[in-house]
Amino acid sequence: MKKQLPLIVGIGVPVFMIIVIILIVYIPQILLRPVTDFVYSATDQGYWYDGYGDTYGVVDGRLTKKFRPRPVSANDLTPKEEIQYPVIRLLLYDAFEDKSKEITFEEGRRFMLDSKKESPDGFVFIGNGSSYSGSFFGIFGSSYDPEVLYIAKDNITKKIDSPAGPLRQYNYNNNFKFIGWVQ
């Protein structure tokens, strides 16, 4: 046994350190629980979205919708009636259920919204377009995950899966826009 002690320590200490580091990194993410719901939008245009069509915002605590037509230039050969605007969906993240669901504009108007960057419970909407590490701290590479949204608090991010549906194929960088925290 005494002859094997250096071997046991040589293997045991690194394994123990790896387990401790994994716990230090992942336990805070697991314990991070938002309590404030929020409304956001998703478009089928991704980073090509130019802000035309329906746009949503908050005025006096209520959801608003404006239509912004695309300007037609003299070089644009597309007839006005054939101009296609992006599909924009409104979504509500339910913090208690930890999932998002699609809502209508009328449903969104029922909420009092706060468009401040930070929620009352200290979270910030990051959106998508972030890279995430592959398994074990990115040693095996990292990758872009456009189907995931992130919120953060105290430098710890929480992953929020975006809902499945027809826009899932269009989940590109910046196609999710924060609208407001539900009060």
C-alpha cells in the first residue's frame, strides 16, 4: 500500500480538483433562478433584419406596435404590394415555469412592462448570438448556439431555450429583441 500511495495521490488529487472546479462553475448556474417574467420578440430575418415591418416597444408601461414601411428607392424594381416584411413573434418568458411561450399583441398589452436594462431581481437580457463552450470548459471546442437565449446576473449566465416553431430555422445572431420586464 505504501508503494502505491504516490500513485493514488498523483491520480486522486487531479481528479478531486477537476470535480471541485466543475462544482464551482456549475452549481451557481443551477441555483440561479429569475423571478421576473419578460416579453421579447423573435424575427425570421436574423442579422438581415433591417427594422422594417412591425416593431414593438414600450410606452407608458404598455406594449406598443408600429408599422415601419421599407422605403422604396428608384432602383428598387419590387412592386410595393410585393414587398415582404419579416415575421415577428412576441414571446413571454415565464420565470416560474422556466420556459417561453408565444403570445399575441393583445395578450402583451395586458402586462405592465418596464423596458429598463436590468430586471427588479437583478437580471439582464443578453439575447442570443453568444458562443458556448463544448464539454468540459471548452477544451473540446466551442460552438455558436443560435437557438438559446441568455439572461445574466452577477456574471453568471442562465440559458433559456427558445421555443420550437417555424422561426427556429431562422435563429441567427440578434433576431431576439428584448421588449420589457413584466411588473
